[in-house]
Amino acid sequence: MQLLLLTLLPAAASGLAYLVQSVRLRSAILVVTATVHLGLVCRLWGEPGSPVPGAWLVVDPLGLLVLSLVSIL
């Protein structure tokens, strides 16, 4: 569930930011989304979860490192 949220949250927030006319609200949406995304990545470091057989998305150590770097940037 976390991986799906990590994937869909930025996509949904960018779509919402595209529809909003106010620059201040658009910036707030993107900052809040980035903060929540970083929090979810930090949560993955604490408890990566067990891999589900047949899952499309899994967390491996290198992927978690890259995801962390991208989320911080």
C-alpha cells in the first residue's frame, strides 16, 4: 500500500496543482506533497515491509537509496 501511495500521491498532486489557478495554493500543494512523500520514504527506511509474491513494486536497498535522494531533491 505504501508503494502505491508513493507512486500515486505525486501524480495526483501534480494533476491537482495543474488545475489550481492560485500560485500560492499551487505552491502549497506541491510543498505539502513533497513533505508527505519524504515522510513516506523515511517510513520505508524504518519498516520496509515484506515482499509480496507476484507484486509489481518492491523495495530493494538500491531503489530505496535512489528514492530517498530523489525525494530530498
